[in-house]
Amino acid sequence: MKNFILITAILSSGITFGQYTNSPVPPPTTNRYPSSINVPSAVDVLAIYEDPDQIAQFPEGIEAYRNKIKKLANLDKVKTTNNESSLKSAISFVVERDGTITDVQVVGNDESFASEIKKVALNIKDRWEPAKLKGETVRSKFRVLLSMYKE
């Protein structure tokens, strides 16, 4: 009986002391800017862009980057299959907002050549000029094709 009275008191107190408020209906949302004004959209600085307004640049140009890789690569360590003298690879990486490179991937016709090129690319300490999208520096994907001849 005590439990019944307690449960009834709890339920009735919720109904008795419960408050009901009439909250006003929020006004409808409208565009604060007229259509004739161009409001720049925000750029996601964490996204990796494939085609920004201004692509990333190596300080002395892309040919200087290729030459630096060719100069630093030790082709004596490369063990080619079928005694190939022409070695080709594609290097892709992300140029970060501070000019460093990350996520280096190398695809080529020889695995030992690709690993040597990846090691060289990671050891180049020159900073890139990052890409820009709508005036802001952004992360971007960059690809470099490389071909070398082993003597």
C-alpha cells in the first residue's frame, strides 16, 4: 500500500508541478546577403586538393626538383631485373600548408628503383611553396614523372 501511495504521489507531482511554456516560433531563415554580393565560401584547410587555383611550386622549379632527385639517387644500389637501363617512375605526394611533403608514393617499372627514389624524395629538405585556393594556402596532391638511365 505504501508503494502504491508513493508511486501515485510521484506521478501526480510530475503533472501538478510540470510547467508548460509557449515558446515563440523562430522566424524563417533568410539569406542575409543579396544575390549580387559574392560572399567567398570557406576553404577546408584539411582537405587535399587535386586542382587548386595555384599549384604548389618547388623554389627553383620542377626541373630543379627532378635534377636534385637524379643527383642524390644512388643507382648503384638499384638492382634491375632483365638488365634494364631505362628506369621510369611516378612520384606522388602531398604538399602541406607549411611547404613540407608527406604521403610520398612512388610507382615505377622497378621496385628497388622506386624505393631508392622514395628515400631520396623524403630526404630533400627544401620547402615547397604551397598551393593556393581562393587566396588561402591549402594542402595539395602533386605528381612528378621521372625517367633515368642506368649505365
